[in-house]
Amino acid sequence: MARRPRLVHVTTIPFTLWVFLRDQVRYLAGQGFEVHALSSPGPHAEAFASATGVPTHAVPMHRGVSPLGDFRSILAVRRRLRAIRPHIVHAHTPKAGWVGMVAARLARVQVRVYHLHGLRHLTCSGVARTLVRRSEIASCSLAHRVLCVGRSLRDAALADRLCAADKISVPAAGSIAGVDSAARFNPAQYPADERTRQRAALGLPADADVLGFIGRIVRDKGIGELACAWRTLRDTHPRARLLLVGPLESEDAAPPSALAALRADDRVRFAGEVRDPAPLYRAMDLVVLPTYREGFPVVPLEAAAMRLPVVASRCVGCVDAVQDGVTGTLVPVGDAEGLARALSAYLADPDLRERHGRAGRERVEADFRPDRVFAAQVSEYRALLGRLAARAHGRTESRGCD
């Protein structure tokens, strides 16, 4: 095996590279790996390559169901892999998992890793659900190792019979990259007036109780339930304001009536997509994530690192990211009334917000440091490479005995 193992990360969209893998690839380079990245083209891919110095190869991939498009992507990825000649291919998310694992097998890559970030088919229906689930099974089958971003996700994958139990694991305590609680998501690192400054820039009163949502503004993230809960909260908590941070997307679009009601409300602010949301947490008093499904959501960990409590759905992923009654509150999926009650409890009790926010930061510092997550993934790589070397050595000895 080469002294400098060559690793290719494969993702469907370049945003995944920029958000989740930017710091990890630097760590990998320091551990002696030669790292490449492969993703659909876009500004985030260019920013990732510029920030990290990692060769980033552009291959178009469709997130939706597209058999012909997938076939073309597989052929294109295989060509790239044959040119790069990696020792390891590590693919992320359903579409890149399917395309990356098939292409890596065709290119005869000897170590293939598939990383489950979530189970998209859980919120699909009909033919789409069947196709996505079968692609997950195929990706897991073609991989030598399947990694999960969270323990509840591993449990769900096993219950859905996607993968054999001895093949699937969760590095460290979970998440894809941990959270930089020492610097980027550390409230102590910000100037004393950062809270006031951020609120002024967003048009929020300095003395408001600000409820924040960060994520894609789509149906799956529970925007309909959030709009319904907000209708109750705005009447019972006159100082409350709602801040929505993230892009509006046409795929799985949020309910039009919910969006119209939120846009018409002068106590709601839409900040749009923000490249670095870290400073915006300073404008918030608590964070909400009424999502239908997750793998391991990063927003609750970021919020916790910033000493903010989180109200989230009791679903796969969120049950790993939020400790119910300790760092936040979990409510049933789709329960707008329960969501309103949980948010109201925090809006009415600053001491509860402080207590759960403090506990959340302590947990992130203890369990979700990036170096801990990265080291666990490197251990997985080295174990796989070690087994490969042992097999090669065994074959050499066998030939020597003939």
C-alpha cells in the first residue's frame, strides 16, 4: 500500500463539500492522505477548492430520480476515478452513494466507503420510495464499510434491512464533522455588542425574544407546522420575533399558504441563504427545527455550542442531536400544537433557556469536537487499508509456496 493513501470524497452537490468536508480534508492531509473531491459543478465547489487546495473534479449529478442521468454520471465518475487511481472512495448522500459506489466498483477501487447522512426514502412515496430504497441497498452492498452520522440512523437502517449489522458503524459520537465550539461557534469569541449589531442588521428589536430557524425552507423541514405554531405564539408573546435563515427551494416546496402567512407578518424576517450562519446565532434566543426526517442535523449542535436551547422533532437524527429536557425539547413530528407549547415554555422562561443552553454547550465540547470525529474516520480508513494489505500479503505468501 502507498505511504500516502489517495482518497476521493464524492458528493452530489458542492454545498456538502463546503459545509461538511472543508475542515475534514485539511485534517486528512495532515494525517498523510492525498485528498481529492468530486461533485457537481457550482460556486461552492470552486470555493471549496480555493479554500482547501484540494483538487475538485466536476461531474454533473441529479439529486432526483433520473436513470439516464445516473448512467451518464456513473460513466463520468468512473473515468475520473481511473485517472485519479484512488485507494479509497468515500461517497456521501443517496445519489452520490449510488453513483460513487457503482463507479468505484467498475473502476476497481479496492476500498469503498458509503456514508449514510439520512434516509431520504422515508419521506418519499410510490415508485420514488422504492427506487431510492433499492439504491440505498445497492450502495451498502457495494461498499466495504458503511458509516452513519448518528446512532438512531444506524438503528433505522438496520430495521429497514438496508445493510448487515457487522458492516455499519457510527464514528465517535456521531455527526459528519462535529462542531468547532472552540472558535467559530463560541459565543465568547464574539464582541460584546455582536448581538445588538446582528439584530439591527436584520431589523429586529434589541429587546425582542428571537426564535430562529436555520435550514432549507421546504415542506420536509416542517415549515407548515412552524407557521401554524407561530400563529399562536405571536398572539401570546408580543415580544417574540421569528427569524428564518436559509434558501427557498422549489423541490419539496413549503406549503404556499404557510409561506404567504409568514411573508405577510411584520414580525417575521427572512434572511435568505447565508454562507456563514454562525454570527446569526448571536441574534437568537432559541432555535427550532420541526423537521420530518434527518440523519444527524448540524444546526442543533451549532445552536448548542452557542448556548442556545433547541426545540426539534422527535425523529431519527434529532434524538441524537438534542437531549430531551436537558439541552432542548423534542416534540412529535407534525405536532404544531406541541411545537407551540414547547417554544412558549422557553419564551416565557429565560432561566430555562440559559440552563438548557449551558448544558448543550457542555455536551458539544465533550462529545462533538471535530478532531474527535475526524480521528474516528481516519481509524476506519486505516483499518480497511490494513485488511487490504493483509489480504495482499496473504496472496503473496500463497504464491511463494507454490
